Amino acid sequence: MNEQCIYNERNSFYPPSFTIDLIILDIMMPKLDGWSVCKRIREKSVVPIIILTARSDEEDTLLGFELGADDYVTKPYSPRVYWQGQNVY
């Protein structure tokens, strides 16, 4: 079992009382940016992380992968097309 964590309002991470199978993460959040969250999660867990964001610059995409994201999806997007590409649909 891998160690997983959740961010709370006090800027700290703690282990949840449930199993996390997938994290869908936005970059532009009010208190802690998604880059920091992705990095901190990846330090403790191998749970898959999909970044879903409006930031579509090539540099942002590359940074997402460098920080450990498993996929980087820009908005707007089609959920049906995305999941079809993942062979999940």
C-alpha cells in the first residue's frame, strides 16, 4: 500500500482514511498552486495524477510532467474523447 496524502486548509498534508485511486489536479488554485501540490504528492505517493488546467503553454505542460504528473489535459476538453484515448470508456 502506498502512502497517500490530502491537502487541508492549514497547508499541510495528511493521510486519508480511504484509498485514493486517481487525482485530478488543477494548477490555478487559491491557496496553494497545483505545481506545489503535485510535487508534494509525488514525494509521498505513486497515485496517478492528471493535471486538468487552462494553462496550455508548452513550458507548463513540460513542468507538469517534470513534477510527476501522469497526464496533462488542457481545457476545454472532451471527457468522452479523453477517456476513449485512455481505453477506459
